[in-house]
Amino acid sequence: MRVRLLYFASIREQLGCAAESLELPAGITTVGALLEHLMLRGGAWREALAQTRVLRVAINQDMAEPGRTLSGGDEVAFFPPVTGG
């Protein structure tokens, strides 16, 4: 399943990446599993995404919790709780 990932504000700055398209391995079907998968990249990825208490996630522009199921073609956005406009 392929999803589009968007990174905003301080997360984008830490990762040096604003967006990417990613083919998910089998078994990565929820927001929480996706976060764990991305943190396995280590370094800046682990640091930027490890703050799951304050990290906000939206799927197709709707706020999502870690247990939310992903579907092929979803747009998944990661951002800190407060972003500038």
C-alpha cells in the first residue's frame, strides 16, 4: 500500500524533508505502526517522531489517533501541536 506523507513546521525542519511517497511494508496498517516504522530510520527520524504525546497526525485532513487504520492512497500529515500560519 502506498501513502503520501507530509511533514510540517519543526518536524519538517528536523527531517529536512517536506513530503514523500512511501510504499508500506505488509503489516503497517495503522498510524501507530507507521510512526514506529518511520522511527526505525533512526537519528532525526526517531527524535522528530518520538514525541507521540504531542505529535499531531491527520489522515486526508482529518485528525487521527494512533489506532486509525490506513488505506492505500491516504495522505498522512505530521505536525507539532502549534504551527504558524
